Amino acid sequence: MWESLFKKYINILFFLFLTIFKGNSQKPFFRSDKDQLWLSMDLHIHSVFSDGNVWPTIRVEEARREGLDLIAITEHLEYQPHEEDIPNPDRNRSFFVATESINKGEKLKVINGSEITREMPPGHINAVFVKDANLLLHEDSLSGIKEANKQNAFVFWNHPNWDEQRIDGIARLDQFHEYLIKNKLLHGIEVVNESTFSEEALQLALENNLTILGTSDIHGIIDWEHQIPNGGHRPMTLLNVENESEKSVKLALFEGKTVVWFKDLLIGKEENLKALIKSNLVFGHLKYIKEKLIVEVELTNKSMNSFKLEYLGDYSFHQRASVFSIPANNKIILKIKTITKKKEISLPFRILNTVIAPKKTLIYNFIIK
Ligand SMILES: [Zn+2]
Ligand SMILES: [Zn+2]
């Protein structure tokens, strides 16, 4: 009897060890290839230092638990509704508080940012990688934007589709924005903000070579807004960087190497989405069984997102229609009727839950040997 009790305790201890170990080794949202690295980031977040409802350390803990690589806490510079309780004379303070709660050597990083908060035009503008947020406080918004640029910040237009500032929900440029773009003072645009996706903002990004961004703009609690415990995730930007250094992150942001992850949608420029798909939807090798002319191949989804695929080629499948889904972190076997034995085939797929331009999805041609 003592022996079986002992065994039971050992089993429980082992289970606990596994649970703790699992908690510390979170899977990345999307897999990176050897020659590329995808970082997950949220560059638009609020705390009680502007109109958010939590202390900055909670923002760090939320991002840590969710498994993000980088966040910017971007308080409204000019809108300080908690001023009576939190006078906040130093607009860098929430960044400092957040940074102090980052452990040495941990993968999550915090960068300094601010939201320059004005009527339309230009509306709300975020600046990240700022050196001193206090210097961005100006009478007019243009001076604040110019100061952010002087500090070599990455500057982007927040929620250009916000229905409080655009009653039709359509993102469009005013002269002010054209001026900013022409003078390289504006570098990115939110295509996804909180719970909205704007096709018009995506079009503006593509036409004006602005970096495509998706952010949570969280004011409340991430778990409540995005059902994280049930497998949800916040809207975020995935960034293709050479390495994790600040220099590399900044360069990739300015070069527009982003894909936005919003619900089960992936939104980005074609070349960036192709790079992400290449590392995350992976085919194995062709395998014919005996003399049969039906080839089997394994398809692995290495990401935390499910994919909906539509096959566009001439073959037919043995067990599936031309449209099917592959769940997150999953493998399926495709049986393809190739009529004759092939050493190599190409399978063109439309990936239905991607967006590369308004009303346009990505087509990816997989070459399989
Ligand atoms: Zn805003
Ligand atoms: Zn905001």
C-alpha cells in the first residue's frame, strides 16, 4: 500500500513539474525559419497613466503570459483623465514602471512610446522608440510629430477608421496626412485597431508605402477582451527581423516587414505573408503506396492559427474537397490522385484567411518532392 501511495505522489510531482515547465516554455505564435525571425508585438497599449484601467506592470504580465516579444505602452500625452489621482508630470513614467518589472534576460521587451492625441486631422498618432516623451508635448500636433521624428521614432497613424472621427468608418487622407507622408514624418498605419479591420487603411498603406500595423489599443483587461484562456489572442503585429536587437527591430518596422494577426486573419504585403506561410505551412515528401497512383503527403501547420485552404490546381484529392481547413499546430495527410507517378508536383493554394490587398487573398504555390 505504501508503495502505491508513493507511486501516486511521484506521478503527481511529475505532472506538476510538466505543468510548470510547460508554462515557462510557451510556443511561439508562428514558427520562424533558419533564415528569418518573426517577433510578435503590440505597439498600442494604455495604462492608468492615461485612460487605461490598470497599472503598467499588469500590461507587462499580460504580454508575458500571452507570449509576446515586444510591447509599447503608449499613453495619451494630452488626455490625462486620472490627473487628480495620478498627476503624471513625467510622461515617460509608465514606460519606466513597465521596464522595471521586466526580468533580466527575459524575452519580452518594452519600448517607450506615446499617443499624440488630436482632433482629425491628423487624429491620433503614435510614436514609438521615443527618447523623451515630455518633449512631444506641444501646442500643435505637427510640432509633436516633428519632435518624435527628431528623436528617430517610428511614427504611425492610429485607428484612421475610428467612427468617432470618421462617421462613415472610411479611412481617408486629409492634406495634413499627405504632408506628413510626403515629408517622411509618418511611417505606418493601423489597419487593425482593437476590434476593427479597415480595408481602406490597407489600401492607403499599399499606395503610400506605409508599414501595415495591427494593435490592441487595450484600455481594459486583455483576458476579458480577447478570451486568452479560451485560446484567443489580441490583435498584434508580426515583424520579420534579422535579430532581436533594437536596431534590427527598428529597421524592419521602417522597411514594412510586417504581417497583422487579427482573429484568424493574416493581413500584410504579399512578400511578407509568403515568407510567413513558407515557415508555417510545411509539406513533407511524396509517398506512393505499392503500385497505386495516389500519392500521400503530410501537411503540417506549425502555427497557432488555423488555415483555410482552397486548392486551385487540376488534380483531385482522394479524401477531401478542394476546400479544407488545417487546425493550429496540426498535421493532416493529403492523398492526391496524380494519374501517373510523379517525382515532383506543384500544388497551388489560395489561403482564404489571408488578406494582401482589399478583397484579395494570397495564392501560394507549394512545390513538393
Ligand atoms: Zn487613439
Ligand atoms: Zn490609444
